[in-house]
Amino acid sequence: KREIIPFFISRCMRIWPALIVVVGITAVVIGPLFSTFGTGPYFNNPLPYLYVLNGVFMNNSSALPGLFMENPHPAVVNGSLWTLTYEIGAYLWLLIAFVLGVFRFRWLVGLLVILVMLDPLWPAPVLFPGHAGNPQIAYLPPCFALGAWMALGKRSIRMHWEFVVLLCVLLAAFHETALGPYLFYGVTFSAILWIAVSSFALKLKLSMDLSYGTYLWAFPVQQLVVQYFGQAGLAFNIVLSLALTLGCAWFSWHLVEKPSLALSRQWIRRYKQSAATRSAT
């Protein structure tokens, strides 16, 4: 229990504060400013309120009245948020494994990771049945399981450029087979890790984490850029979208995420002190 409560607090404070902010700003600020409905009709429509409510409870609601209706992805406001439901599910499975004592046996962890990674290769996945509408969902559990396993062994894992090159060669040879998605994700993850631990990257290491803010803001920012600069060309749209998204992520980190994480650490510290006091008495 002493570890379960801190885990629960840290995950909730990492995910929900910034999510609530992006959903709220999108519905209350971006929506009425850029909707074709006008402010009055916009707020008289129930969709903005449903968007906030559904977003907070991770019930993927993507539409706001009159927003992005003519874009290549019409009426989709933040098409990335659907993955959060699966992330929460993965954390719950991680918590269940911890409660059951799975992490005390490294061989059992390795076996479970292998089973999870092999599951999408079966004609009908057993552990995590895929969704017909989006077959890529089947690869989310293997990616998470591999990441969790690598986090457990981070002190002993070494990433070399030769391994990245080998995966690239294998991807070129087997990209049209069932192994193609695995090799693609393997190349992506290993390349990122190799770059991240390089001496050059370590010298440039930022004191802030813009990853979650980038994830939250990228889609609505791209939709806005496409709506107003769709004819400016792909390169211009990529550069502008990246700059605006990183700016939003910067504000998200400093104004929401960093304070939330500091507050979660404070709560966890108080909880552990309280638990230690109860144990002593």
C-alpha cells in the first residue's frame, strides 16, 4: 500500500492537470475564436460542455461546433487524446503486476513481456484483442511492455549505433511482413534512445520535459495551421506547427506540469511521513 498510493498520486498528477487545461482552453478559447458559428451560437450548443466533460473522463469526444469543418480531418479537434485511455489501462496492469509481486521475479517479467509482444502476431490476439477500426491499437501493449521492461533494466542496458543500424537493415528486408511494425517501432525507439544518451545530447539536456505538452497540443495546433495556412506548403506547415506546439508545451510545462509534479511530490512525502508515524505507533 505504501507504494501503491504514491504511484496513483504521481500518475494522476502527471496526466490530468495538463489534460484538463488543454481540453478547457480548446473548448473555451480556441473553439469560440476560430469556430464558424460565432460566440453566441457556439456557447448555446451543448458540444463545448460535453467536450470538456468527456475529455476529462477520457471518453474520446473530438467535435466542437463549427471548428475545423473544412480541414482534411473534418471536425476532429484533438485526435491524439484517444491513446490516453490505453495509457491509463497500461498503468493499471502495471499496478496489478506490482501488487501480485510479479516484479520480484525477473524471469517472470521477461516471460510476460515476450507473451505481450507476441500477442499481435496471432491470427486473433488473445491477451489484448485488436480493434477493427484501428489495427495499430494492438501494438500499444507491446510498446508499453517493452518500455517498462527496459525501465527495469536501465542500469544494465547499453544502446549502440550498430544495433540501430541492424534494426534498420532488418526493417528494410521485412517491412512488408508481420514483423514490419515491430521493426519500425524498434528502429524508432532505439534511435531515440541512442541519440538521447549520446554525449552531444547529454550536453544539450533540457531541464524541462516538453514531451507530454507536445503530445497534448500538437493536434489542435496542426489543425489551426492547416485551416489558415494549408496552401503554404508542407515544409512551412511543419515548421510553423512545430514552433507553435513547442511554445504551447513550454507554457504547459512551466505553468501546469511542473507545479503539478511538485505538488504530487509534496503529497507523497506527507503520505509517507504519515504512514511512518502510524507504523511507529
